[in-house]
Amino acid sequence: MPRLTPSPGVALLFLALLPACSTQPAAPRPLLTTRCPVVTACALPALAPTTNQQLADSWQQHRAALEDCAAQINSIIQCQLP
């Protein structure tokens, strides 16, 4: 039985055509499509209440400060969701 010897020209032509059969790579996605809001550090007011009224007022101030921090955190979470 005769044996076929590979021809270098045919092999090079075949290899040259292979890249033409591949698909185009997908376009890269942008890293950031929207900008998240800038946040500031959450700080609780330093108070030293001496009366019950001052204690009640400081509790309300701390609660308002914590609500502001929670709102900032929620805005960042909403911004970062896909």
C-alpha cells in the first residue's frame, strides 16, 4: 500500500486558514457604567448629657446620625448592584 507523504505547502495553507474560521472576540465591558455617590465618614456626635432631657436629646441625635450612615450605605449598595 503506498504511503502518502505530507506536503509542507498544504500543511502551511491549512494552518494559515485556521485563524480565519475563529469568531471575533467579544468587546470588553466597561469597568464602570455609572458613578456611585461620594460618601463621607460616619461620625456620631460626642455628647456628655447631665440631665434626662439632654440624654433624650443626645439619643435622638445619635439615632439621626445612624440613620444618615444607613442611608449612605444603602445608596452604595444600590449603586453597586448589577
